[in-house]
Amino acid sequence: MHPLICLALLPALLLATFPACAETNSPPLSLPGRVQKACAEKKIDDRLSALANVAKTLSLSEIPGAIRTADDLKQLRERVVFKESTLKRWGELAPAEAFAGIADLPEGMLKVESIRVAAPVFAKKDIHAATAAAVNMKPGRARNEAVQLIAETWAKDDAQAAIKWVNSLPDGFPRDMALHDIYFIWVHLDPAGISSTVQNLPHGDTRNALLMNVAGDWAALNPSNAIKWAESLPLQSDKELTLPIVAESWADAEPLAAAEFALQLSPPELRQHAVLAALDRWATQDPQQAFRWAAKCPDRTLQDQGIARVLNVYAEVSPVAAGVAVDQLPPDPVRESAIGSYAQTACLWNPEAATQMAFKTADLEAREQRVESCFRLWLAWDPNSAKRWLAATDFPEETRQRWLSEIPTPAF
């Protein structure tokens, strides 16, 4: 197109692109006008969404009028949505002022939902003013929510200071819940820093969960130091809890090293948990290498269990490749166990491959059971191929006819 023609068409194109140009010059609607327009929506979902959008664009000077307007709306759902959205907007624009206003509201959902927005913003702006304001609130769920949210916000900058504040709170405040939240923020920010604190916590589910988080997060950053810490724990039960987590987390970056480390652990139960945890992670990265390592594991029990763990991933994602790996195993009990694990997992994704692998089971009784469970699904999905394959097998005629007469309904 000629450049002059392009220039000549430009005004028309601009008008087509911005058909509402004239409207941009008109004065913006007042707050009552915007609310009235939102309430004019016929569908209730559109109406509530429009009211929430009006609140999201309020200026600070419009907040008091919006709160009064919310109280005048006809329907409860309209009042709740617009007032809650307005209070949240207030919390974003002026958190200290909004926090004080929300704290004076009667107890209820509106107060709780609004304080959830105002408290973290207030805490980021002035943590000491926020803590003082929370302490001065009337007892109730909103106060509990405020304390927990302020503690969580503070913990991201200074967990130990947040813990000191929470511990100083009088009876009636949610100290345990706030401390729980602080610990789980701190452990992800600085697993090494919280490790000694966690060890000294009272025994129970929270302590165990934190020990596991320390092990996993620390091992991802520095596996050597994480191992030293876990092995230094005075209680054997703590070692048995954390060392498998260390191996599992380490395996995300160095699966071979993690698996070899796990294989050296004792007692056998600890070794088993750690090796299988490492293999679980390894299988999601390189299932072929994980399978080979498991197949060569000197511990016979770990061979069977390790191969099964890898096949849980490998045979599901790549049934054909996993089948090749199983088929290459030497004829021994490990292969027999692997065929069973493969057939059980692959059957749901590729029943043809699973059936054909199950047929290679050496033990005749086990072979028939495995083939039957896989063949039924293959028959339901692809009856022609399944029937041709079955006709070429050496199963007794009675067995074949029984399988063919009990065609199941596909489950997937």
C-alpha cells in the first residue's frame, strides 16, 4: 500500500480503534453514579462483580461515602459485597486508619474478612504500631486473625522478634497458633537458623513436621551440613525421621549421590526409607538410570521395592520404554517381581503392553492371574487386537473362553 494512502486512512483507523473517544472527554461518574450503574446490572453475579469493581477504584476521600452508600443498598448481598470490598480498599490505601475503623466494627464475617487485608499491610508499614493496635482490639475472632497475620508478616523480616512478641501476649490471645505460623515461615526462610529452636520444642506433630521441613529445606541448600545436623540429633527417632527427608531432598539435585548415601545408613528400616525416598525423586528425573541403579542394588529387598517405586513413575509415563527395561532383566526372582509391578502400573495406561509383559511371568499361576487382570481392560478398549493375541497363546481353551465371556465396561 502506498504510504500516502496509509496516512490518509490513519484517522479512520484511529476512530475504529477508539470508538468511545468522545466519552473520554466526558466527566467521570460520581460515586453515587458508579454505584447506581453497577446496581443496574440485571444478573446478580454481574451486579455484585460490578459493585466490587467500583470499590477497587475508590480514592481515599471516597471511602467514608462508600461505607455510607453500602449501608443504603437494598439487598443484603449487595451491602455485604460492596462494604467488604470498600473496607479492603481502605486497608490498602490507609492501613492504620482502616485498621482502627475495622477494629470498631461489630464482630462478624465482615470484620474478619476486612481485617485480613488491613493487618498485613499495616504490619509492613509500621510493625510496632500494628502490634499495639492488635493488642488493643476487643477479644474475638477478628483479633485472633489480626495477631496471627501480624506475626506472620513480622516473621518474614525477623522471626525471633515476632516470637518474642507473641510469647509476651497475655492469656486469651492465640499464642500457640501464631507461634505455629511463625515457625513454618521461619523454617523455609532459614532452616539452619531455626534448627536448634526446633529441637527444643515440645515433642509432637508440630515438632516432627518442623524437623522434616528443616531436613528438606536445608538439604536442598547444603546437603552436607543437613546430614551433619540430622546425624547429630540425640534421639534415634529424630534421625530416622529426618535422614530419609535429607536423602529425598538431596536427590532433587544429585540423585546418585543421595541414593548411595542412603544405602549406607543403618538400621535396615532407616536405610530402606531413605533409599526409596531418593528413588522416588530420581524416578521423576531419569527413570532409566534410577531403574538401573535399583536393579543392581546389593540389598535384595531394596531391589524389589526400589524397582517397584521407579516403575510407579516409569511405567505410567513411558510404558513401552519401561517394559523394555523390565524385559532386559536376567531371569531371576527380581525380574518376576518387576514384571508384576510393571503390569500393575502400566495396565491402566497401556493394557496391551501390560498384558504382553505379564505373559512373560515364569510362574504359571502368577502368569494367569496377572494376564487376566490386564487382558480384561485391553479387551474392553480394543477387543479385536486382544482377541487375536489371546488366540495365539497357550492358555487352555476353557480359560480363554471365560475371559472372552466376561467383557468388562471400560473404567476410563
